[in-house]
Amino acid sequence: MTNNAIGMGEQGQAERDKFENELKRILKASEEKGILLRVIGSLAFQMHCPQFGHLQAAMGRAYTDIDFGAYGKQTKQIKELMASLGYKENREVFIVSEGERSIFDKPEAGLHVDVFYEKLDFCHAIYWKDRLETDSPTIPLAELLLEKMQIVQINEKDIIDTIMLLLEHPLGDIDKETINIKRVAVICAADWGFWRTVTMNLEKVRALAHHYPQLTDEQKAKVESQVKDAMARLEAEPKSMGWKLRARVGDRVKWYKDVDEVG
């Protein structure tokens, strides 16, 4: 785990309320316009973990921005929506990303909104196709788990969000209030590099959970059990031929993309 402090630090309730209230405002406006926006990032974990969401503040996990997944076909509508809500677009990001990402800012309020079209593509790609309708107001829980587990240089904020998710939701083969571990296993069984990063990070979550004084012994044991079960599902899933061939090469060749975190 890196020592990167992005997203970590004390954050007063008023500042947290600012982000949460703005998120609700954007979601309400998007629903009224028929725009499909699904929350990702720290606020998604907060929204989908009502029982354990308090751990973010308790463990020093701060909000830094508001993130969404969306479909590219609604790009124009999303830009118009954000402009109507008082945001200015960083056009350079949209151009450089070839239309895969928009960043909107409201500097006077200290607000930053990131929209990822069709996929989240950092160390590994997570595709939205036919998945954004599956859950609301966030992306599905399987994708939330992958969002964190695909980060090779994982940060403490990502560990904390994952711990919350594993405490709040069971593993299963469906999406409804369940981490669809079958979907995660299928994705990883087709891509050795993705499998390598996900299993490496799950092990970090398991190990690091034991060092948080904010967690009870029962909660630490729950995280341990969830990770163990997830790893077993990933191991049991039949692997593709490409996966097996890439596994022979192993860590001798880099298996992920380097990325610079924005925001």
C-alpha cells in the first residue's frame, strides 16, 4: 500500500454534508432529465453502506470529489446538466481522454465532479455496458469492489472503502444488495493481470483490517472470512487459455497500466 494521503485526513461534518448534499442535488436533477448517472468513488460506498458508512469518518477517510459512471450516448445531456447546475467543464480532459471522461468544477464551492463514460480505465478497465441499470444510485457492488481492487498502488482510502463494503454486504451470485462475486470471478478468469491485481489487493485488505483500532474483533474476523471466501471463488473459476498462458509469464512482465490519479 502506498503512503499517498489523497482522500485521508480529518474532515468536519459540515464539509462532508456539502459533498453529500451536492451529490443528492445532482442525482435529483439527472433523474428529472432522464439522465442515467451512477455514483462511484467514496460517496458510493457511503450511500451503499448505511450500517458501516460511519467508518469512513471514524477512520479518517475524507471526501475529495463526486464521481459518476455514465453512458457515452448521454454525454451532451450530461454536459448541459452540469452547466445548468453551475459547473464549468475542463475541456482538455474530455479531448485528451478521447471522450471517455469529463471533469466539471465549481471552484468557489470547492466542488469537483468526475464522469467516466462507458468504463473506468486506470490500471485495468471496468466496463459499464448493460450494468448501470442494474443498481441505483451507485454502480453495482461487484463493480464497486473491482473499482478499488484494480488499483495496483492501492491507497489507504481504498482499503477503508473495501472494508466497509465487505462488512455491509454478503458475497453471492446476484447483484441485489449482494457483491456478485461470480461476476468478479468471471472477469478475473479471463484476464490474468486483472486477477493478479485483485487477489494481491484482497490479501492487503485482509491483512490491514487487523490493524485498525476502529474495528471490533468480530468485524476483523468478518473481513477475514469475506476475503477468504472471495479468494476461493476466484481460484475455483475456470480460467481461459489466455489466462493460463499469461500466468506462465507471471510478474516478470508488467501486467497493468500506470496511471496518475486526478482529483
